[in-house]
Amino acid sequence: MKRLRRTGDHLFTFLDDPQISFENNHAERMIRPAVIFRKNSQSNRSDRGAATQAVLMSVYQTLKLRGHDPLQTLETALRSYLQTGQLPALPAANIAAG
């Protein structure tokens, strides 16, 4: 009931805005690769491992959605971190990639 009171104003936003979907299939499909990876790797062995995987998969998917090669971008970021001691910000969307 608390959650309904807190989020109720936004619960039916899709009725007022036709650009907002009434279901979350897109979000479910976006996390599916991470779920399959976790299953195939025999799950996480610790809470810390689960948290690490969640962050890495989030960054990986964000880079893909922004039109970047996730592995190349992460490699570049890690090289930068080793030289400067600071991780660079996530790059902006690559408009040319679509």
C-alpha cells in the first residue's frame, strides 16, 4: 500500500502519453542476456560477485545502446584508469551508429 501511495501518480502515465508502453517487455528483453550469462556461469558465488556482475552488465548494455563497442570501450577506460587513477565517464551516444 505504501508503494501505491508513493508511485500511484505515475502508475497509469501510459494512459495519458501514447509514447509510453503499458508493459515492460523491452526491459525484460534487455536484461535477458545477463540472466542467461549468470545461469550459464553457475550463478554468482557471493553477494559481492552478484553486485559486480550487475554493474558490469549495466555498463555493457548502456555502451551497446549508445552505439559503442563495449569491450573496446571498457579496455580503453581501464587503460586510462591505470594511467590516471580515475575512470572516465561513460561516452555519449554514438549518433553515427544509429
